[in-house]
Amino acid sequence: MKVLVVDDEAPARDRLHRLLAAIDGVTVIGQAGNGREALERAAALTPDVVLLDIRMPGMDGLEAARHLARLTQPPAVVFTTAYGDFALQAFEAQAVDYLLKPIRAERLGKALDKARRLSGAEAAALAPADRRARTHLSATVQGALRLVPVADVIYFQADQKYVTARHRGGELLIEDSLKALEEEFGEAFVRIHRNALVARRALRGLEGADGQCRVRLADVDETLEVSRRHAPELRRLLRGGVL
């Protein structure tokens, strides 16, 4: 069993490494100090299990688990934390197990036994149900996991079964529905058409009449069509500066 250890504190990682080294059939294939680094290591090393701290700076463990579930070979996740108040969130995220620090060898062994019984498909089915808005979007591109900060997204545009996230560095095709994205990021994005959401901070102005209206955006040259239904609300937002 290949294990990736993720914790923002080096002593905690080292202690877990020592405990794991004493368990037959377990190999520690790497360590990471934050959520984003964990995703990069997991995509490259394909661990069977990720021991994942919850409270970390930047991307925390709960969000990292959501992205791990999108990998081609998703690992089982065992959360580790010093804070008992995360237990409910961890189990809502359907983790294999939840370990409270200081972690005991016997308890760690039981958690790994649970993880060992899961196939890759079963691990993928344990997609986290964390309800907080993500800080990043993720998608697997040519076998590698790509991450894009939500703060860099200019607009989302739907086309058949995929949604394109247009961001400052290019585009990312994601599998989330436009409706789900609107529910998750509704405070930061506004609907302009049945097939498009635009970042409020990127709105720069409108051109044309309500019947044939297009919106100008920051950081991109193209304009997007605004439906007759959504044009009045968009004009109100722009005039009132409610962005």
C-alpha cells in the first residue's frame, strides 16, 4: 500500500512516517506540506491512501479531498487533525476514516485496513460533500491534474456537456454544470445568459440595446452575449456599482 503524508507541520509528517514504517506492507511514497502540493504529488505518485491534515494554510484538507476525488486513480482519504470539531465535516466528506492527533499506531493501522478494502472505483465514489465554495477548480488534462484559482476565472460558458472556465491564463474544460457553479459561486458571479456566468469583478460595461446586448470584460478581448431576460439586472448592477 502506497501512502502519501500531508501535513503543514514537519514534525507531524515525520511522526506519521515513523508509525507507517512499522506497518507491514505500507510504503510512504512522499510527503506534502499543503493542499495544493498534495494534489501535485498525488497526481504524480498515484498513492493508494492519502493521510490528509485538515487545517492547513491556503487550500485546506477538505477542499483538497474534493480535488483528489477527480484524479484518474483517486486515492482513499484518511483525515488527520488536532481539532475534534472537524469530525462532522470529515464524515460528511465521506472520508475512509478520521484520526485525531496525537495519532496512535493501533488506530492508524485500523484506518489503513479500512482503506485497503476499498477499490479505486469505491474511493472515487466517496466524493466529498463539502458545501463550501472551492478556492480552485480542477480537471484532469492529458493525465495531469490542472488547478485554476477561482479568483482568476473571468467567465464560465456552457457548451453541450462541458463548461469552459475562461481564466487569465487560458481555458479549462470542467465537468461541473453551470447551475451547480452558480449555486456554489453565486456571490462572485452573475448570470448573463442561460449558457454563461461572468465574474462580477470582470464586468466593464454593456454595448448594444437589450435585444442585442453584449458585455465587455476585463482581461479578454471578446464580448459575450447577454440575454434579453438578464440585461435589465446587469444594467442595474453596472449603474449601481453593485459588483
